Amino acid sequence: MSIEQDEYWMRHALSLSDNAQQQGEVPVGAVLVKDNKIIGEGWNQSISLHDPSAHAEMMAIREAGKNLENYRLVDSCLYVTLEPCSMCAGLLIHSRIHRLVFGASDFKTGAVGSLFDLLGDPRMNHRVEVMRGVLAQQCGDKLSAFFKLRREQRKKLKEKG
């Protein structure tokens, strides 16, 4: 894959993160691509679905599995705006995704090099190729703006008493 293709699909994942933000969710988007075609896409929906597993990656991978009628998603590439957590990194291994491209690092819960490196652990039975930092600034800025707004909203609520 070229950097141009990676940036193209990451911009698509960023546009999906807008869906999450509109629902009051943390703005993370994911798109799963195979043969340069979308096979699944998703955005964070944990709050709206009352489902702690409804992360953007999970939603995209679930959709792709249904679309391909297969739980193995070989030769696919997942683009996600934020570094996957341990749950989602494990999902990439189990679904046999070939490649992961992510934008912003997550130093609090990231499991692809920031806090843990689940995908780099040699004891795992599947290897996922990883590309970090694609459109990292845009991805990080969107998350930072969301959390800044959320803090401001909470402060106003506290002030109202």
C-alpha cells in the first residue's frame, strides 16, 4: 500500500468518526478494506448501544464478517483513527487481519505499542503488519477537541449546581 492510499482510507475513517461524535460517543472511526474495497466500517457506539465491546474496530470487523460470510478476514487492512485497545488488538489477531493502520497513539489504553504491544508479541499465533501515525495530527486533534468540549460542558453543569 502507498502512503496516499493509507491517507485516503484514514480520511474515510476520520469521516466515520463524525458519526460517533454526533451520537455523543468518543470520535473514533474504522474502515476495513480488502482489494481496495470497503468490506466493513464502524465507529464507536458503546454508549448508544449499551455495549462495552462496540468499539469502532469491533463494529467494522463484525460488518465485514457478515458481508464476506466468514470470520476470517485474511488479506484485509483495518484503518482506525486511534490505536486499538487490548480487546480490539486481540480481535485483529483472531480475525486474521493482515494489516493495521492507525492514526493517533493511545498512551492510556493502546495495545499496539503505547501501553502494551499485543500485536508484536511473538507468542501470538498470527502476525499483523502495523503502520502507525497516519494522519496522526488530524486524528489526535479531533479526539482532543472532543474531550476539551466534554470537560467544558461538565464544568458548566457543575457551575449551575
